Amino acid sequence: MSLPRILIVEDEAITALELTRILQRWGFEVVGDVANGKNALKMAQELKPDLIIMDINLKGHMDGVDTAMAISKIYDVPIIFLTAHGNQATIRKAQAVKPVHYIIKPYRENELRFAVESGIENHKIFQELKNNELSYRAMAKNIPGIVYKIYVDEDGHIEFLNDFLQEITGYFPEEIDKIDLAVMGSLIVKEDLERVLNVIKDSIRTGLPYEVSYKINDKQGNFKLMEEKGRPTFNTRDEVTSIEGVIFYSP
């Protein structure tokens, strides 16, 4: 099994040497250390490290934030920012890059180790989720209906919604007021809404799949009959965490 590979971007030679020594002691491979943005960009592109530790206040044409932004355009890699300054202006500028951690110098070794290990692991998880979502979206494009996934939480936020919503209803997702866990929400005619919500709530309570028919008003004011099929999904403790399903238009 290959060691996690880390690139250090630090213009203070003593700090770079200390980081290298510590990381190697922990079992990481330091693929290089560079002192400026230009070389960092080149090394990131050539070596494709698993993580970059970057000083925000690099000297030269590009500071650490500028360098991180340039790298993010060519290579998706988690970045930890080192800074001697904890001021809000610096932090706000760095937030655009979405670093996995900020570490204020002088740092503690346990703080650094947590940042490195969690940064690498969380990025792997994020990549897996992103790949799964891309596969899910590709599959959903071949289904002639509105495919959705919605979390059963306080907000009932929608995790996924394919492109057929606009094609069938004329509305974009942000134009529809979601009501409880009903994806079609405010489009559902008043006399059907309570029944739809009760069917979904019963499914969450029992853990069983559900089917429900109802009418909506599309953007042109036309009534359309919809057929919805969904099911709850569970976590490792057998608790319902979301519902996913598909809504078909029945002309």
C-alpha cells in the first residue's frame, strides 16, 4: 500500500524542514517542498500529491491563496493553509479556496496530524460521493420522470433532483415551494396535498415503499396527473434518513 503523498509549499526553509521531518516520522511521503507559487503549481501538476500544506503568506508574485486557486483549476487536491496571522481579512480571502484546514503558527504537532489525516480521508470520501452522484445523475437522465432524493430532517432538504422537473412542469426547482417532504410541493392541487403528505409520512413510519397519484398545475396553468413511487432509505441503525423516488407524468 502506497504512503499518502504530501507537497509542502513554504518559503521558510526551517519550517519546511521541520514539516518534512515530522510528516516522515508519521509515515507520510513528502514528494517535495517548494518556496514559491510558480514552482508549487508545476510540482502539483507533475506529482499529483494527496495533500498540499501551503503557507498563505508566500513571497513573490503569487501568495498562498493565489497559488491554491491556480492549482485548484488544474488538479483537485485538499489544501491545508499555514499562517502566522489569524486575522479575519486573511481568513476571508482564503475561504474562496475551500481549504480543509487552517493552522496558525506556531502549530502543535497533534493539531497538524489531525489536519493532515482528516484532510486526506475526508477528501477521499468526498471524491467517492462525487463519483457516485455523477453515476446517479447519468442513470437518472435515462429515466423519463422526475428522480429525487430528499433527506428526512428539519429542513427536508433535497439532495438530488434530475432535469425532468423543468421539462414536465415548466418550473425550475427554486421556483417551487416544497411542502414538508412533497417534492412537487406548491404545484400539487389543494384537494390532493394532504393525502400525498399522509402517504409519505406513513411510508416513513412503516419503512415500506409507497405509491400515490395526484394532480398538479404546471407553469402554463394546465392540470397534469402525476404518478409517484418512492421508498425510505435507512442508516446502519435502521433509522429512516431519506426518501428517494421517481415522479411520472401520466398524459
